[in-house]
Amino acid sequence: MKRRSLWGKEDIIGLSLFHSIHGPRLRAIISTYDSLDSFCRFGLSKLLFHDSISDIIAEIRDIGLRHIALHEEQGIAICTFASEEYPQSLLHIEYPPSLLYIKGKLNNEIAIGIVGTRAPTPYGQRVGEYFSETLAHNGVCIVSGLASGIDSIVHKSVIQNNGLTYAVIASGHEQISPRNARELSEEIIDSGGAIISEYSMNVKAKPPFFPRRNRIISGLSTSVLIVESGKKGGSMITAQFAFDQNRDVFVIPGSIYSPMSEGNHHLLLKDKGMIATNPHELLFHAKREPKKQTARHECNIEEHAILQYLGSEPKHIDEIVAYAMISRSQIMSSLLTLQCRSIVKQLPGMNFIRLTNEFTLSKKA
């Protein structure tokens, strides 16, 4: 659609709020008429005229200006589908949002959506961290939905690795809940990312808003990764949107015994997704050359023995002690050091996993 230079941002926003003109009808109006003045003179029903045409134009424009100012006071920018800053990938989906309310900053980085269940298994947690960390290191922006579970894990992992992430929410910016989601949204903005909504700041989330939110997650992304999902839920809706929008859909294979992988396996069975076992597969499809691996972590003898035993499957502290044949106190001390270096991660129940294969015995050991 060709952008009409005579339509100001305040004109489009004001018109969208004036008698709830939005969506396809709003886009049709902008495409058909050269300006707000032209629409009000030749396209607006005379039944709406209470004063002169110039008064109606002034009223619509004033509504838009006041709406913009109100949000700017809270650090929220508004862009319309006719704005230069509106994401082009989102513009071409079916039913693109007419307005985007953005807190933070959008850029032109390649974006990949990563979503999953609110109740992930330890396996799903680790996969989400692994993929988001690797993609972030390679300059890929990660898009997700700020929900508990996989979404939050992904956002946090990107932030911890100095990457870029966007969160798409199903409410206005002043109605983000619960509290931990509000805190995470602030961390995303502070790290250079953005919180995106199609709703004005005081709109509360409603059940229908969540699937609508998911079309934006996939619309902003070149591809979407489903980490873990049951047969029903938001992740499956996001996968369907991605499929319909001609995005690549990647699926993590899971345990046949896990209900949290039933949705993943259903997508693979229906040929609606491709198996993903390594984040480099997503980089390949995004035509992004992986960065060279960093130097190996040097470890002392005790740390090296622990790392040789640990892997991606959780191991209990008692198993580690029995394998390494080192005192429990020394094992705990070494594990704490390895956790501080982000080489090992502790899971609930005193279980541990290794986060990298890049380690070697120090020459000084």
C-alpha cells in the first residue's frame, strides 16, 4: 500500500479512535483518500456531522494529538501502519495491527520467535536457554510473549547474554501483570529491547487478546521455534499463524512420554514444522553465518572431573560425588565456582547440568 504523505500520524490515530474506526476499514480509508480533510469531506457519513466539516477535522486531529501526548508522558511511542518505523514484516501479514504502542526501541535486526509452554520441563528450560543464548550471540533478535515459562526463560537468557529481545504483550503497557512480568519488561527495555502492544496503555488483558498477540509474534519474525507445547495452547496458535504467514516453523523434538511435547510432535506429524536440534540450523535458514566459538574454559582437576561427568541431563549431587570421588564439600565449592562462570547450572532438587562443551584442563593444574 502506498503511503499518503498528507495523512499525519495524529490524523490516523485520531480517526482510529473516532467512532472506533480501525483495522481493514481504517487501512481502506487511508488508501482511498489523500488526507483526513478529503475523507471528512467526501467519505464520512453526513449523519456524523454535528458541526461544520472543519470542526469535525479539528476534533479528530485533537483526539490523535492528545492520545499521542498521553502516551509519550509514559515513554510509549505510537506508530501507525503508514509510519516509516512500522515493521515491514508485520505490514504484510493478514490483519496487521493498525497501531503499535512501543516502549523501548525497534531496529532492523533479523528476528526469530521462540515460544513454549508456561509449565516447561527441565529439558524445555535448557533448550530454551541454549537456543536463545546462541542466537543472541549471533546478533539475532528474539521475539516472545513475556508469559511465564519458556517465554520468560528466553527473554532472561537473551538479556544475560547481552542480546536483543522484543516482548509482545496482550494488554496496555500500564496493565502488565503479574509483577515479575513488569520487572522483566523493564529489564528488556533497559537492555535495548522493546515491549510491543496493539493496545493503548490502560487496556487490561482479555482472553481474546492473547491469540491476537501471537499473530504479531510470528509476524515480526522470519521464523518461529516451538520449544515445548501441549496439543492446545498459545504456542500451537503461534505455530499456526507462522505457518499461515509463510514463516519457517521449527520444532524441538521431545520425549514421547512428555505431555509437554505432544504439540511439538503433532506439528511434525502434520508436516507443519521442521525438526530443530541445533540453533545453527535456524541461523542457516536466516542466512546468518555463525560466529566462531570462543576460547575454551580452563578448569582445575576437580572442576574438569565434574564437567566430564555432567551433560545436558540433570545429575544429582550424590551421583557427582560418587563419580568424581572427591569430598562433598570440595564438589560443592567447585560447582559454585562453575555456576559463577556460567559453565554449570543448578536445577531444583540439587541437580546440575553442564552448559557448554568448551572446557579444558588448565596447564597449571
